[in-house]
Amino acid sequence: MSVVAGELRSDVGATFDVLSWELELAGARCIFLDTLIGKLLGTVAPEHREQLIEGIQAVDLLSQHLTGLSTFARGLSQTVAAQEQIEVGAALRSVTLGALADRMTSSFGGDEAGINDGDEAGDLDLF
Amino acid sequence: MNMVNPGTRILIADSDRAVLEMLQIRLDLAGYHALAARSGPAALEMAHNMRPAILVLDLAITEMSAFEVLAALQRDVSRPCGQILLVGKRLGVEEVKRGAALGVRACMLKPFSGADLVERVGKMLKPASPERPPANGFGSRVAPAARPAPSSNVFI
């Protein structure tokens, strides 16, 4: 875990922005997966295709779900008062996926605040 | 849907890893060859070596200011980037004007979606964009200096 104890504050709009980017990133990974499954479709035996098609539909739905939530978070970021600050450090410490916690901490200015140790190890980098 | 010339190189220069990765996936899936740089010096080096058709440059890039990157690119007589798209949260009229003087072709205000960026890149790569505004360049779509409206963007 690369987020160490310490207070990290962010304005509410920026917090929604960071959430929005992360949701969109998850959505983009789903689209990547969707494309990959689509390519596999032609290589599997006909009796397994239906299952794969169900998988494509589920991933597509998940992608749309995440993109919709990202759009919602982006919309909220535009409507909240810019000066309102919240403490995000405690919530970030409960994020157990190291790469996600690191990225979000950096986005909240944690690198400058010395909260992120910059350790990117221990994560599964697919791309 | 835009027709993409396969392998058209797009360089994204942004210090935010989520933004960088999301845009890279989106552009790759759209058929472009997306390249990523997380700092100003890395963006300059990659631009020089890879000669992208478009550089997507974040205003808040680290280690050098975005304007220092733009000035360095302008000084480079080999013209390493085809076009430059400046993106950022705090893009106001002054930043747009300063960017335009340093070779920026279009601007986009953050936050935007990956789909928005892919669409913008596609329009920039079209030979003659019908959206291109007349001489004054900015029109009513220019970003206000304060908090911008969502999805605002401008061709210069």
C-alpha cells in the first residue's frame, strides 16, 4: 500500500473530476475487453459462442454503466462550489488496489504533499 | 464515424495517469497509434522521435510548463508535431491566446470524456474542417477565465 497516513484535502469539484476520470478509465478498459472478446468469437467452437456473446453483452452493459456514472460525476463537478474542501485521505486509505490509490492520490495533489510514496509495484499492469 | 488512417500517431502529454491511460485506450480503439508522455521533457523527446500528427498537451504538465513545451516545439525547425491540442482545467482566454501564439490549433476544457477527445482529434485531422470559425478565431465558444462550462472547446 503506497498511501501513507496524512491528511489530504481536495475541493469537491476536483474530487468528482477524479472520480469521473477513474470511472471513464474503467469504462475504457471494458471497451478494450469487449473488443478482445469480439475477436475471440471467431475462434471458439460454435457451442461456446452463445456464452461468449452473453459475455460481450455483459461487458458492453458494464461499459455503458461506467460511462454513464462518469458523465454524472463530471456533471456534478461543474455544479458544486469550487471552494468547498473535503478530506479525502482517509477514504483513499481504504482503497486497496495500489495502482488506483496511487493514481487518485497523485490526482489529489498527494505527490506534492508528500503523501504518495510513488511506489507503483505490486499492481497488475495490463497495458 | 471518422475514417482513421491506421497508425496515425497521437501523442498525449498529461501527468495524470488515469487521464493518460484512458485516452490511450480510447485512441488505440479508435484506430490511432497513441503515445503517452507524463512530463514536459518526455513529451518533447517523444515528439522529436515519433513525429505525431497531433500532440494533446495538458496545461498542467509537470517538470516544464505547457508554454515552455510549446515554445521549444516552435523553436524546433524540424516541426516535430503536425498539430497541437491544448487541454486543461484552467484554460481561460489568456491561456488560449498565449497557446495560439505558440502554435496551438485547438483547445479543450477539462473535464471531457474520451469520446469527446476522439471526436476532436478526428475533426482536427480532417483536411478542411467545416467547424473552423472565421478570422477572429474564438467566437462565443471561448472558455471564460473562471470556471468553464462543460465540454467547451475551441478551434483556433
